[in-house]
Amino acid sequence: MKKKNLPLLQNIEITGVAAEGKAFAKITDDQLQINNMVVFVPYCVPGDIVDLQVTKKKHSFMEARVARLIKPSDKRCEPVCKHYGICGGCKWQILPYDEQLRWKQQQITDNLTRIGKLQLPPISPILGSTKTYEYRNKLEFTFANHKWLTTEQMAQLKANPEDETLREPALGFHIPNCFDKVLQIDECHLMPNIQNEIRNAVRDYAIANNISFYNERSHEGQLRNMMIRNNHLGELMVVIVIADKNTPIDGMMTMLHERFPQIISLMYCVNEKMNDTIGDLPVQTFYGQDYIMEHMENLQFKVGPKSFYQTNTDQAYELYKVARRFALEAGKEKPLIYDLYTGTGTIANFVAQYASKVIGIEYVEDAVADARINAQLNGLTNTEFFAGDMKDILTSDFIAQHGRPDVIITDPPRAGMHEDVVNVILHAAPERIVYVSCNPATQARDLALLDADYQIDAVQPVDMFPQTQHVENVVLLTRRE
């Protein structure tokens, strides 16, 4: 059956920003029998005038790509990164930062009102990030035996099959939705430039010394992944993941140690599995220590190669201050606090000195081990952490044993909370709930489930990820009388 030709939409004005970093326009075209249909398109900003080639047409919406930029919006700016539009990250680089914040604020409002259909107080202005580039403290890269080629590069290779530069291996980011395609990254501006120097040095050394890059399809090759972390002092952790224990990496690791004295934790991991996860694998120390330290107020946190720590250190502090203020403001002195999805216990430790006790619950056992270490490191004796599935641990019996919480802080993953967890929270009936979310859509869904018993008293968005569409949001709920 012949595929139906999809239309070219001409002279279209982009009018808004949508999910996943895309923009949108609304189309009415009598000839195409389209009436006020939304078309979603990446790499545009409101005010752009474009021709759009439709790539997918459904009953209620279309997707398209830009065929021609007729007139750029006066809100459009030049992207900083040479890889913009190809690697799939940082989709909002073409929006000035004040516009990014405006649309993130709108995203919070739209999700809470349209999905949750919630009655809201005035939403506080979003807390923007002081750093709009070089703000991340962690990046992960993938080795690939052949770099992914753009359409233009494919044409070059066809015209000149002997061009070896187009057949080189890659160390970079996965192309969106492609597990086996990796874009060679020469520069990334989300972390200080030293990570570019380290990553490029590793790639150059491996090529010069014939250390093979991994092939995700055939599962052949030696170098698989690389992670770089830093702390506020500029100290670095580097982890190289290799496919087998016989991979000759001593020379590479020695080169990194000698060339980059900022690396105080140089590690490697042998991963012989068919997937990239190393959470269940041992990580070996080649040089230095097996952690770096991070500080926040009078607290210190030990961050290991598998530890979860918010990737924007400065904004994590702002986020935690909001969560602490919401948990304690006009509430009971020294409350009993439950911290759900506690991770490595950063929020739990951050509020512990103001609480009678903090009980943290987290699925990942390694994270709970980190949480206990960090509590001990900070001399906190009023915290207790439990590992397991939230809906299995947080039960009525658990609450009866450990006490009914005055405050529940919940910071779930993007999927939000399981309905069973919501029901147990309702049964626990804390005076306050502080809901921290990295996904306002699932947050809105969960808030609607809590709405019968709780009212929303405050909403505070926090921008953790400049140049991207992602936004964190903190909501304070109090029991209805």
C-alpha cells in the first residue's frame, strides 16, 4: 500500500512551546480539511515564520520538521554549541534564558490547571539558575566503534569512500531514541571545559593505541562508557567502563592521572553484560579515593561513582531550601518527617537538624547505604533509612511502628507516585506534604488524587536545567479542615 503524501505547510507562525522541548503552531487549512489543529515541531521558538514539512499526521495533531526558516523570531538567539540540533540535548539554546524561564513557569501553570484541574494559590516566580552553562556536576558518555553521520556526512562519504575521518569511532552522546548510534562530541558546555579536555584526551589516546571502541549490536570492543563528576572545589572523579578485564587501560589511566591533577578519584568498572548499567557491578579504584565530597551549608556529602546527587549543585541548594521551608514553615516544632524516595538522603540530612526524627525510604539499596554514611558523616543521630519498594514498605503497619508523620516530603521519579503510595499517604494524614517533582505532569496527576483531603498552599518552580525544557517544582499541601 502506497504511503500517503504528507503536506507542506507554508508561511506558518510558531505560537507556543510544548512538551519535550518542541514548539507548536495551530493550523487551519480548508483545502487540507484542517481546522485549528496543533502541529508540533522541534528547534523552533515562538514568533518564527516557517515552512513545515509534516512527518506524522494523526486525528488530533501533526508532527513536522522545519523545511525553511522564512523569518526568525525576535526572541531567537544563536546556539552556543556546535552540536545543537543534532545531539538532541539543550533544545532551548535558541531561546534567551529569560524566555526559557517564562515558558517553564507557563509549563507548571498549564500542567497543574489542565491536568490536575487544581485550585491554586498564586504561583511564585521561578527560581532561575545563576549559571546557565557549565552548571552540571556529572556527565556520561558512550564509546562507539563508528560515529553517527549526519545526512551531509553520509553524502560526503558516498562521494569520497576513502575519507577515514568519517569512519572514526566516537565518544559522545546517544542519538535520541537510538541505542546503537553515538554522536561524536567535541564540545559540551553543560560542564566546565576540563571535561571536554579529558574526554577528547581519552578518545585520542584510545585511537592512537588501538584500544577498540564498543559495538552495541555485535557486543564487541573494549571501551564502553565514561563518566565524569566534579564538586564545588573543581575536584574530579572519572570512571571508565570496559568490556572485559583484559582491556589494556593502564597507560590511559596513567595518562589521565599525570595530565589532569584535578582527578582525585580515577576508577574503572568491568561490564560484560549486554546492557550499560553498572549499578550491580563493582567499581575499582585505579588512583586516589573512591568518592568526592560535596558540601551544603554545614553538611558534607560523600558522592561515589553510583551515588545519586542532583546534577546542578547550586540549584540543588535552592531546591532543598524551598523543601525545608515548606516542611517547617508555621508547622510543628521539631516534627517527625518521612522523606519518600530519599535517594542518598540529601533532603533527609538537610532537614534533620530541624526535626525530631527523619525516616527515609528508597528503592535502591546502594543509595540507602550512602544515606546512612552521609548521616553518620554529619553526626546526625535522628535519621533512619529503609530500602525497598515504596508501596511495599510504606504501609499502615510501618506507620504504626515508626509513628505517624507530621510532614511527608516526597520526591518521586518522573513516573510519579504509585496509587498505593498515595493512598497510604492519605491514611497517614500528615499535617503537611511537600511534593518535589521533576515532572509537573505526573505531579499534577498525583496532586489531584490528594485534593480531597489536602489544599495547595504554595507552588515554587525551580530551574535545575537551563537550556533544556526540564523544570523542577515544589508544592506545599496542608490538610483541609
